Amino acid sequence: MKILWLDLNCSYAHSSLALPALHAQVMHRADVEWSVVRTTTSESVGVVVDAIYAQSPDVVAATAWLFTHEQLLHIISRVKALMPHVRVILGGPEFLGDNERYLLSHPEVDCVLRGEGEESFAQWLDVWDNPAEWGSISGLCYLDKGDFQFPIYKDGAIARVMDFASLHTPEESSLFTWSKPFVQLETTRGCFNTCAFCVSGMGDPVRQLSIDTIRARLTHIRERGIRDVRILDRTFNYHPRRAIDLLRLFAEYHPHLRFHLEIHPALLPESVREVLSEMPSGLLHLEAGIQSLRQEVLDGSLRKGSLEQSLDGLRYLCSLPNLVTHADLIAGLPHYALAQIYEDIHTLAQYNAGEIQLESLKLLPGTLMRREADRLGIRYSPLPPYEVLASDAISSAELQEARRLSRLLDAYYNTEAWQPLTRRLILSEADFLHRFLEYLTIHNYIDQPMSLERRGELLYLFCREHYPHYTIDATVAWIEAGMSLKKRPAEGVRTKHVQPLDTWTILRGEYSERLRLCYLPVGDEGCGYWFGYDSTTQCPVPVFKAMLGV
């Protein structure tokens, strides 16, 4: 039997963890021949279909996800038209809901797996060509076409791997991708929380791997030359003692590995805080799932943990200079108004959050919030990615404004070069976000891809027009980002015959004669900033900064 896995992702930086996770459980089977077509949503559908057709598979398997699902169906439909005999099996979080309607609407899909597939998929491979025996497979949903006038829907409930630690690891599979910028690693499966918008908030029991097992896997990852590891645990600090053990384990791999973690800011007892404060700089990138800074919104989302504790924990995380803390907000949650989102961004900037991510709520299949959307006054798209279109708290137009605001935050606050100035403007100018967003929208910039240089130039031009007292700050940010001194943001900079002073105050670096200086005058004659570039390298970023009278 020949099985082809369609590894469809949004970009080549990503790859399917489901593929090696499933393959690892059956890799010993000599009767199964595997092949893979790796592609992205930007690839031509025809090219992908040709690649699949050339393999002549018996089975095509794939994971459906929010942002790949539509193109996946286009591919599968063509494959099925070309090769009607091929069995198509899909899995992923898309199938945690009403699979009967899905299968009736998409006859090109033979069956789907709901839940955790490692054990169920292996069982299905034993009977893939005999649908009469599919009924005993946990999580498998399909239409029994038998001898009936109309197909009968069969639902295998939800598959869960209770002995999670006994699974063969994805890294054991020959199909594991080691060439991507990062790898993903589950140290636990399931979630203690009950968030109504999350596919993990469905009562999945928490199962975990031992610290020794995780250490062995991290050692293997390090030996393969990987630098970045994304820990997939929904909330790695659900248990303080285990969180401490994990943190100390991660520290063993500094500076060879860096870790991205999801953390609940309300669950930070003093023992965990102490260990976090001791972590080496650059080791951890923390994603603090705050969602909203409003108790009513959190209550409406059934999220555990008090707002007061969450805010206290978030303030603490953002205060640690050795960590980067990324805070999430979700537009479209029940009771969450646009004005509150703006206020919460201001608060997070005040906390000095390393990143502020503003996402639009998606009502995923199988989630409680999707089932109760009418009661909650939420209108959402019936097609992937199921984004909320309006609610009783936020209009359609306001959600579009929130989407544009998210792009502004990514382009400026979440970009190291422009973050300090953007944060200052958010905190000191109450109308900055509204005015800058309007400026970028009116001039049709907000939905266009922009280079780092173009973003800096627009920020400078906006400040010069609307907040002239920040014009110098915008120029300083431009210079420190290593941008060209020949462009408009550096129009006041002098580059010729600039001499060092005995009276300046050095802010960064150390002056030496090998430095090439430029001077940005500010106010009175002789006052301003000096920047020094190392003339022995081609680095455009100044290594020295001094000031006088500013």
C-alpha cells in the first residue's frame, strides 16, 4: 500500500508535525510505502496535483488547518477526479465539530479523524481498503455507503492517546523535517483550562512526559544543529513544581537552544518567579495568553485565573530584562469593545510588553463558543478560518479596524527598530494609535507589505506632520536602526567634518579614532547627538552614541 502525505503549509518555514508523529508509530511496517509532497498555499494547485498524481498513491492523507483548508480541498478534489480509487483521510482540529455535515458537503473526502490520531491512524491502515471494518476505530468519522439507499454517518467520537509517554517520538521518524528554522516539541498533551474559544478547552486530560525523556529529546535536537524549539504545551506552568523542573532543564541547553513557551501569567507563585528571574538572557520567549484585560471578557470566555493575578504576573514577566514577553489580545471575544482594546494596548505598552499580538477571534469547530455563538450574540464566517464578523460588543467595521490595528502593531511595536519610539508615542499621546492608523489607512499603506526602511520613513513623516516635537526622536530611531543617512529621516544629519568633543556625554560604546562620526543638531548651536560607525566594517548600525545639551 502506498500512502502519500500532503504537507501543505502557509510557508516553507513550517512543516507538519502530524506527519512524523503518525509515521513514527508505523515506521516498522514493511507493507506501507510512504511518500511526501511538501508545498505551500502560494504554490499552483495544478503543480501540486501533478506531483501527487505522479506518485500513484493508494491513500492521500493530510492535516486540515484554518489557513490551508480551502486550498487543501481544491487539491483533493482534483486528485479524486483524476484517481477515484484513492482513499482520502484528513485530520486536524478542523474535525472536532460536526463531521457529518462536512463529509456530506465534501464527497472527495472518504473519512476524517477527530482527536489525537497516533493510535487510530495506525489501526485504520490495517483496514484502509475495507470500510466495513472502520466502525471500531476511535475518532474515525465517515459515511457508510454500504447497500443503503442513502449513506449513513458513522461517528467514532474522539480519539485520545491516554498513554502519551509510550508513543514513538516524531524525531524518530525518517520523515521528520530537520531543515526548518525551528522544531516543535510537546512535553505535555491536554490542558487544564476551559477556554470556550479553544480546541484544547474541551476537557482534555493533561498527560506529561518525564523530565529525563524531554532531556534526551532536547539533546537529540541540539545534536542536529537546531537552535529554536517551540514547546507546544498549552500552559507549561499549570503545575509550579513541573514548571520549575522544565525551566531548569531548558537552562541546561543555553546557549545552544532557545525556547518559545506559552505561559499563564496568573499562575506564577514566588518559586516560579525566582527561577524565571535566574534564566539566562535570550533563552526564553514567553507568550503570555492574557486575551483581554477585562474580567467580564475573561468570565465570558470561561478562562480560569483571576484578572488581578494575571495582571500582576504579566507586570512581573514584562519587568524581567532577561526575557521577551509576548502578550496576546483577541478582538471579537464576548463583551470586548474596540475602545477597550485600545485601552488594553496602552496598558500593555505601559507594562513594557516585548510584543503585543492582536488577533481576531476564530470560532473553531467543536469549541463551546461556536456552539453558543447565537446566545453570545456572535456572528462568524461559516468558512475557514471562521473569523468573527461582528458581535453585540463590536461591529463589523470595528473588527476591520482591529485587524488594521494588528498590522500596525506588528509593523511598529513588534519591530525592534521602531518599538521604543512607538511605545513612547502610545504612552504620551492619547490619540497616537488612532491618528497613525488613520494616516496609514487613508494613504493605503496599512495593507501593503512594507520594508523596515519604508516603515521608518512613514513614522518619521507622520511625526514631522502631526507630532513635530518627536521628529528628532524619529531621526534618532532611524539612525540607530542602521538606515541610510541619505534618506529623508536623516535630512538634518551632518556627515562631513564632524569632530569629537571633550564635553559630550557618552550614551553607548567607546570613542576611538577609527570611528566615522555623524552629527544630528538639536536646538541650540553645538547641541545634539553624535553617532560613530566602525570604519573597519561594513555594518550600517552605529556602535557609538553621545550627546550634548539635549
